[in-house]
Amino acid sequence: MEHVDLPKFPTKPGNMTEKIQRDYIQAAMAKDLLPAQAHRMADILSLTAPSDVSKPIQFWQLYSVLGQDPIVAIVQSFYQRVFEQDEWFRSVFERVGGINHHINTQASMWIDVMGGGPYYHGAEFRLNFHHTHNAMQLMNDKGAEIWSKLMLETLDASMHLMADDPRIRTSINTFLSFFMGKYADEFAFENRSFFGATNPPYKRKINFMKMTEQAIEALSEAELTEALSQQGVDVTQYVGKAAKVNKALMM
């Protein structure tokens, strides 16, 4: 399977999509997971996942592949586990509402962020209010550990919902890891969560022949090294970014 026909489901920005997309891209660029031009690259910004299965699915593109039903089913499975836990953990959720309330709210947030449209009204203000007022008892090492354990169990049991595309699970892992890291910073707990492999560093096909001198100079040294290597150049002979730029300009 090298290509798939996408989107399978029509997409629409949610109330949180643009802000979360911008925050993730900035964080991913800082970790060299996305190129410096990511905030201007159409295939990254698009709400439709790449048809080329060699390219990762950004988590705001998940709705284009999954649609609503699998997302709701995953969230439902998760909260069934939550409501089976010990009272100290379960009661935090019970005080807010029953299981159906949490399924609807969480699924709405996921769909909103994942490109399914404006389902999560109140956006980040609502999300932050929930964590600081309703769920504060769990925003710590112990609460995060149990939440993450239940979510990992849920994902492992939900592979049949992921459309036979291995990129989906990796993208969901990336989505959850990003938010868990965000909460760990905000609430000062240690982020020990592990949901599985996350999206690898983005690799784009670079064709120097179709690039301006300015565009080539804007590439990182790592991008230059990889692109030159793919074209059979012995990059050990070109030390430093400037030398690699000059070689790329000659090709």
C-alpha cells in the first residue's frame, strides 16, 4: 500500500485546530521533527492526511482518515475503563457527570482538534477550566500515570478501528504525547507517559534543480546532508553548511 485515496471524510477546522496546530508545529520544529518551513508547507498544514503512506499523518489530519465513529468508539472504550477504577480516581469523573457525558465531551474535543469541525465549544479556555477546577486532583504524577495506562490499554485494544493504516496509531500517539507533555509543564508533574511510537522526523523530497538559491540556503544542514546523500554525494567531503549549500547550488 503506497497510496490511499484521501480524504475519506470531509474536514473542517475546529475551535481548537489552528491554535493547537500552531503550538505543535513550533514545538516540533524546535526538536527538529518538522522542518523550519513547516508552518508554510501545504501538506503539513492541510487537514487532509497525505495519500502517500510514506508521509506521516499530522494529528489534525486524523479525521480525514477515521471519521467520527472510530474516534467515538476509542473514547468510549477508554471511559469504560475509567469508570471501572478505584473510587479515588473514578470519583473525580463522577462528580462532573456520568460516563456518557465524558464520552461526548472528550470525543468532541478529539474531533475538533483532529479536523472534524467546531465540536468543542469554549476551546482551550474550556479545557483549561476543566483541568484546573474539575480534574485538579488527577493532574499529578499518580493521576497521569493511571490515565496514561488506561489510554495505552485502550489504544492497544482498538487497532481494528484504525483503518489498516499504521500511520494512524502513530499519529494518535503523537497527539496524546503532545497534550500530556503540555499538561506536565502546566501542572508541574513528571511526564512518564508512553503511548507508543510517535511521528518520526518529517522527510521531504528535495529537488535542488527546482529550488531558488534562497530556498536552498534556507535548508538546515541536516536537510542538505540528507538530500545530497540521496543524490549520491559523499557529504564527508563537504564540511559545514556553507560547503553543502555550494555543492547543492552546483547540482
